[in-house]
Amino acid sequence: MNNNMMATTVYYPGVQATASMMMQQSQSQQQINPLDSKPFWKFNTTEISNWIRQLTPGIPNTGGMLFPSNPSIAKDTTPEEKVAMEDEYRSKLIVGNTLVQNLIRALSAASSCNTPAAAAAVGSNSSDEPMLKKPKIGSNNSGDIYQILDPSFAKTNTTNTNNNSTDLSTGAILSRITLGGLVNALGGVNGGIVDTLTCIPLSELELKQSSNESSKKEERKKFLEVVVPTAGNLKLKDLISLARGLHRSIAAR
């Protein structure tokens, strides 16, 4: 061997290492979330709920803010502090569940299009395509009673705005919902809380607008501080903040 030639060391992984790598790749492929490859507009209510709950909890400015992250309890945490942290976690969890339930209820009410997984009453269907069903006009739980559909949605009923609905599926509605519509959906208040286009509180719009800018700001602050009982007693400003995060996640999806 020529002494001027530099020896080069080549690493060949052993059989066990190669098998381990192949197993890890196989496991990662098996753990692929089926919702990741499905078009968002095809989501039924169950899939929408699952998708939201699978978002990383506690991440700012995302839909993950609807649910809290697990409390990090240090070793030096006192029993009283631990109980308080666990209680706060459970309280936020209840609020998150309430908001998701409100959202699913509002989407289902506003949509006259039912998927097999979302409505067994329509019948079974092996296709992923939604099944159309005429809305029951006049029913207490049908129609856009929570005001989540903005004017761009084609409505199936134009005579009664409270019973308006759309032929779009729940996933299709959520994929193009405005921030104001999402706030109303999460809020769960009949008639809505904010305007679907501007996200301005409806109570503010109903009052005569003051010409004084400082007075307008003060009035806006008061309306945003209003507590929404149906949304886990969140203040309207906090509900809008959570809706904005979820709206970003929907847009990113």
C-alpha cells in the first residue's frame, strides 16, 4: 500500500441497525394520520372534531389554543398548587369541549348536506361524496340559527333568514367560513354574536354610532368584555381570539 495514500474509513451499518431503521420507517408510515390526505371540504362532523382535537394544544395563534396543554408539575410544587393546576386544566378542557360541540352543532344546523358518518338517518353510502337532504324548514334545530353563513353562501331558503341553510357539507362550510361566522359557531348563541363579515359585535351595530372616535373605542371595549354563557363563560374578546387561532389553522390546512 502506498504510504502517500490516505486510508478512508467507510461505515457499513450492521444487520440489526438496518433492521431497526426499516422498522422505524414502517412504524412512521403506519402512524400517518388519514385525515392529512383527505380534502378538508369532505370532512364530516366527526372528522372535524377529531382534526381540531389533534392540533397541538396550547400553541399560540392556532386552533390548538382551544385546548390546554398538560400542566407541567415540578417536583417542588406544593399539593395545593398541584390541585389548583389540575383544576385549571380540567376547567379549560371543559371549555374546549363546549366550543367544539357548539361548532359541530352550528355546522350541522346550517348544512342541508349530510354525509353517511354524520347522519345515519339519511341511509348508508359507501361513497365519500356527501348525500343531499332537504332541510326541515321550521324545525328548532335546523337552519343557520347561529348565523355562521356570510352572504357569499348560496342559501336554500330566502324567505326566513333564521332557517337559511346551504347545500354544502359541514367540511365545505368550515373551509370557507369567515372569522365572524366562526365566532358565532363557537359561541353557540341563537342569532349570533358578531357580524359574519366584519366581526363587529351585533349589539354595537344595533346602537346609534357615536361620532366621537374615543367614545366608539370605549363602547367597543365594553361589548368585547361581555361574557358569553354558552361558550363556557368566556369573554367575547377571548372567544374572538380563540376563533382567530382556529381560523388560521383552517386556512393553513
